[in-house]
Amino acid sequence: MNDYLETADEGIKLLRTLPWLTLLVIFAPLVALASWRRIYPHIPLVLMMVAPCLLTFALLIWEDLFLVVALADAVVVLIAVGDFWTLPRATAFSAERTATRVASINMPHQVTLLINNLSKRAFFVSVRDDFPDEFLAEPEEFSTRMEPRSRITMHYEFRSRRRGAFTLTQVYLRTRSFLGLWRRFLSYPVETVIHVYPDMKQLSEYAILARTNRLSLVGVRRTRKIGQDNEFERLRDYTLDDNYKHIDWRTTARRSKLTVKDFQTNQSQRIIFLLDCGRMMTNNSSGLSLLDHSLNAMLMLSFVALRQGDSVGLVCFSDQIHTFVPPRSGMAQMNRLLHAGFDRFPRLVESRYDEAFVYLDTHCKKRSLVVLMTNLIDEVNSHQVHQYLTNLVGRHLPLGVLLRDHSLFDAADAVDPRLPATDRKLFRAAAAAEILTWRHQVLTDLEHRGVLSLDVFPEDMTAPLVNQYLDIKARHLL
């Protein structure tokens, strides 16, 4: 017995002479648990260690308290070790995820998490999904108590701030021991691939409004046709702006409701989109890049044109040709357009308009409506846009969609003549006004050379673009 006491006394003296060895003995197991098992001390354990720490300072005054301090440390260690064994194993839970495989940018989509407690004990758990930084989730985390042999379903919504393909690989779960002295982090592999496309819900909204003759709600106006196409398309309810000559009296008598005939416009025409993916499209507006706004408008117009029976094609370019979708008709073309552009992002390079228009001339011989979607910043790119669009006049019908910059218009309107203004604000307003005047002159020159143009803010582009297309169809410009 005396030998054991002497050995213990020597060990205590060694710990006193080598304090770093004491720290190593205490913290080495904690580091090992954190690295290998992802088990960490929780706040209650830290608070419980305050009393032994305070007693340790008392040793500076009374060395005889060493056994008391050692006993307090032993009690804390025994309680911590006992509570450690109440932590659940990794096999105590399982996780499943149900999510849409196709999502629209900046639109809410629901994800369902199913957590199973396979053990015979109840646990407090916190659950968090493995969503990427581009996703905004609400709520981000769930905390609840799970009863033995139970399951719980959790729902959250996410919005993606970026297009592309994203993979959710894990479901993370955090639980604690019986006394709450320890926390354990668990992860369960659940792989889900989500493709985030440009805004597609606008397409279904357009289809619904088109069937109910309420397209004016999205800014699409009815266009008076010059001349009349003779191919019958459908019967629909009479509206106040319809020509009474188109009333089908036989159907009206049968339905006891005024009914008019709709006629199809000319079909088998082509639309080719030239989508600039260079540095001009990197600016943001309303939380989306200019390229995102352009993709949304392009998809909407493509949907309208394909419903009209036209063919739609796409060329994405920057310093090279990235994507080419040959013009085709039919609603299956929408899938090709979606897959061609959903993972295309603007690049900080100078766009090669010459290569884009040479590629267009090589692959698209038939007369088409060529829609160039870009941004004008300086005289270099404006000269190229002017040159290549005007060269298309005669062989194709060019339409330049030039996106406005909110900062320029805001700076030009910032000066109120009724209020005093600083020199800095006046200089900024004068510079912005000069740029806008130059921009207006570029658009005027394009129109004088036979090029159609559309000067719009990015977030307001869709409805004017569709209206321009319908006006072109009604005037038989193609």
C-alpha cells in the first residue's frame, strides 16, 4: 500500500514540475475525440469546470488543499465520463431528403428532410442541410426533441442566387448527451443534384394568362394586325376589343355566349438569339446579373415564338463561341435552350462580335429575326454593335436589345433644380447626362440604318421584348 502511495506522490510531483504535461493529459483526449469522433465539450461542462479552476488558484495560498482540488477534479472527470457514454452512436439516426431536381433562379422551392430515431432513447437534435453558399434557406436549422423509435419531417424553402448544377451531399445532425455536457456532430450521406435554371415559372404564368386572354397583366398588349391571315386557329370568348366580323354566330347560338374566331399568324419563321456573355453583362440589377435577366427574357420570347409555330435558335458568345443551338420548332426546343444556357455565366473578357456574326452567317442562311442582347458601355463596343447589326439589314431583320444602367439614370436625375446641389453632384449629373445623350445618338443611328432597337432596364425587359416580336409578326416584317 505504501508503494502505491509513493508512486502516486511521485506522479503528482512530476505533474507539478511539468505543467505542460498536465495540459497534455487533459486536452489530448479532447482533441482526439474532436478529430476522430466529432465530439466536443458543451457549455455546461465548461461551467462545471469553473469550481475546480477556482480551487486551483487557492493552492497558491494553501498548498494543503491539493487533495481537495484533486478530489474535485476527479468528481468532474467521473461525471463527464459517465455523461459521455450517453451520447448516441452514428447508427442511432438516419436521414432522407426529398427535393425538386429542377429549380428556377431566385424563386422559392421546398425541400423535405425526414429524420429517423432508430434508438430506444429520446434525444434533442438540431438538423441542418448541406445547401451551398448560393442558396438562401429559410429556416436554416431545425431543433427538436425526438422520441424513441420515431421519425420527424422538416420542411424548408430555398432560393438560389445563381444558375447552374449544385449537389447536396450530406444532412448534418447535432445532438447532445443526457446531461448536456457533450455535443456530437453527425453527417449522413444523402446526395441530391439540383439544376437551377433561369426563371421558368414565368412560362407557366404566361401560358395560363394566354388561355384566359389576360396577357395584359404581364405587360403584353394585343397588337392590331395589318392584313389578315386566313388559317383558323381556335375559338374563344368575345372581348370588347375584338372585331365583330370575327364572331362565329353558329357557335355563339350553341353556347349562348359570344364567341369569336382566332386566326394564326405566319409560321415557319426564325428567331436567332445572339447572347453576349462577356464583360458587358457582369453588372447586377435587382439581385441578378444582366446575363440572367437576358436569359429570362430570351426564354419567355422563345416560349411565345415556339407556340406561334416559329423556329428558335441560340448563340452564346464572349471571346469565343460557347454554345450553338440550331433553330428548330416545337416545344421540345425549350429543353434544348434551357440546357444550353442554365450553366452559362458572364466572363471578364472582351466579346468578339466579329466571330459571333461570322458564325451566324455561316450557320444561319435563311432570313431570320436576329436578336442581339448586350450592353453599351463605351465607343469601342458600340462601334462594333453598330457595324455588325447594320450589315445584317437586307439579309436578316436585326433587333438590338440594349440594357440600361440604373446608376447612370439615377445620377442624371439626382439634381433637383429647386434645391441647392454640391459641385460633385453636379459634375456627376453632367457626366451621366452626356453618356445618356451619346447612348441615345447610337440608338438613333441604328434605327436610321434599318435596325430595330429596344432600350430597356434589365428587370423590365421581358414584356417589351415580347411586344416587339408580336408587332413584327403583325406587320409581316419577316
